[in-house]
Amino acid sequence: MIAVIKQGGKQYVVKEGDEIHVESIAYNPGDSVNITDVLLVDDGNGAVSVGKPLVEGASVEALVTGHGREKKITILKRAPRKRYRKKQGHRQEYTGLKIVKITG
């Protein structure tokens, strides 16, 4: 089964056994998370359920594998002929999820 879920303002295409990084959520490693914001479910036999906007009764069960921070990105700003330069860095925090079960 394949599902499209919405988590943290972003959409992810997942299937059972996948490991994904989503924006940080307040769960401890080993906790079970039930995601009910499911936009699409494909059972693999040709039956596709598309939500308007969500698929009713569909859910994705995931297991929290840990927390971390993504690779650092660098932001450079400059204005030509103005002696203006600014360098910033950012590391986004994430929560690792392992998809256990898709129901729909």
C-alpha cells in the first residue's frame, strides 16, 4: 500500500517499511504515532482513494526512531556596490519515523 500523508505542512509519499524525516514533533523514541491526515491511499490492486481533502477512515501508524538535525545550509546575502554581506546558517530539526502500517 502507498499513501500520501500531510505532516508539518509538507506532504510525503510513504509505504510500509519506509523511514522518513518530518519536522520535529514532541514524541519520545519508541513511541507510536497515528497520522490521520491522509490525502491518498493506493492499495496496489488498482483501487485508489483520493480524499476531499482527507480520506475518511484512513490512517498511517508510525514508530518514532529518533530525533536529529539535518545537514547545515548556508544563506549568503549581498548587495552589489554597497559593502553589504551577510552569512547565515540553519540546521532544521527533524523526527525520524518508520512507517509500520497503512489502513484505509
